[in-house]
Amino acid sequence: MKGFLVQELNVAATNSDVNFGGMGFVLNPAGQAFTLEVERRTGLNRPNVTFGQNPILTGNQGIDRIWSLKTSTPPATPVTLTLSWLADNDHGLDFSTHQAQVWRSRDNGKTWERQGVPQSGINRVVTVSTTLVADALYTVSTYEVPLPVELTAFSATARELDAVLKWSTASERNSAWFAIERSLDGKSWSEISRKAAAGNSSAALSYSATDLGAGRKAAAFYYRLRQIDVDGTAHYSGVQHVRFNKTIVFAVEAYPIPMQAFLTVDLVSPTAGPLQIELYDMTGRLVISQKEEAPMGSSRYQVDVRALATGHYTLRTVQGTQQITRKVLRL
């Protein structure tokens, strides 16, 4: 359908996707409530109305589709947008040989700023974490980096307290490995594991990885893939958001047992707050007391036990109304 299509929704404070039906626009509000009007402009071949200009490749126009967003109450933290378009809107761009880049304009199309990183656009679907502003235009263009890996799918879903990641490629050229990256806020990323790539392949390949126990660390995570070539060049996938339905419970692991110079205490907490780590000897006398400020999710602490005599001890960890005791040994 060519022309303009407008839809306004009151977005609830959810971590589930909200589909603005028929517009190629899906929003994950990351638990924030606000009102958003989306105007899809497509198929008119009009500059800064239905297509924008790629600031990197100055002679290259974007797809013939722009999404205009308006909100009087912009959310405070980034949200995730999934944008999709039809082959008729490609506007001469070739996403089978070049990556897709999402762009945002805050001055009605005069200038465009990059949002997220280049990613596969071969299926005409891209995902980006972005900060919504009062009035903004979004569109997609190709980027100058050719795809060494033709990524055809990438998904991340919750399975109990695990995050299951699956992706597939149609072809690979000089690919070394895939790094799985995780983020709490969609901004700061850390690598959690790697999976070897095929190197060179013209056949369809499937990959999978599991982030075991991720739901014990936080209620939700963002995931993405970083694909690394043999020459060290990196390319990124779109972003996936996973929310775990299981409740995080207070849990403690202590090691090594028998204790050596230091006792490591791994904590999982459903809330942030003061933590008390205590060790008692066999007579019930408190011999070590250590105070910490524990965040929600996972944290780790070191207890210096070098001054303790050999024998049996009781480890007691307390946060608020919750506490756990463990028997430990010092040799």
C-alpha cells in the first residue's frame, strides 16, 4: 500500500513486543508506558518524505519507506524497534551483498544519524535499540561493508531460566567465529561465549547456544551476535530481548570447600540491598562479619579466611528477611 498510514497506541509498561499492525513497525517498550503515534510513509519516491539520504554513502538513497514517530511522553530509557519493508520499497538497494543500517533524523530529514550497527537486511527486517525523542524519522539504508556472513535468522528465547539463541546463515566467507554478547540495558555489552564459524560455506548452516541460568542473574537481557572474520573485522546482528518468566530466588554458593586463603561467595538476589556475610565457629562465636551492598541478580564476594584455625564453621548470608546458612570446613 502506497502513501501514508497513521496509527496511535497507548503502549503499556510491558516487556513484550507491540505490533503496529500493517506498518512494518514493532516496538518493545522495555517496561515503559507511553503514547506513540507512528506514521508510515511508503512508495511515493519523495526525498525526506518516503526516503532519506545515507550520510556515509552520500550518493545512496535509503529504502522508499520512512516511519515518522511522535510522542508527548518519550520513554526515559532505550526501546527496541523492529522495522520491516517490502521488496517494492528497496529503492534499488541490494541487501544480499551489503548490510543494512538504521538511521534517525530529528530535523525532518535534513540530517540523519546512525542508530545501532550494520546488520543483515536480507529478509528486509532489522532490529535496533534506540532512544525515542519527541519527533523523529526512522529509515533504513545499505552500509558500505559487504556481508561476509549472510545471516538469515537470529532469535533468542527464554526456556525456564536459560536463554536459548539460534541463528542460521545462507553463506559464509572467511568467517572465524560468532561471539554471543549480552546486555542489561541494550547499551553496554559483554561477551559471554563463542561459537566457531564455518570459515567458507555456500550451504545453509544452523547454530545454537544456551546462556545457562541467565534468568538467575536478571529478569531480562538483550542479546546480539558479533561475527568476527579471519582478519579480525567484526560485524553485528540485530538485537533480541529475552524476559524470563521464572522468579529469581535468593541463592548462595560458597567455594572452595575446604576453604583455602579466601572463600568465594556467589549470590543471586531478587532485590538490591545490604548483604551481611558471617562465619561462626563450632561454639557459635562470630569470627568474621563482612558487609556488602548487593545488586539485584548475580554478584560475587571474597572473604579472607587466612586467620581462621582449622575446623568446621557455619557460613550465614543475610539480605533483608532472607538468609541462608552453609556448613564449611577449614583445613
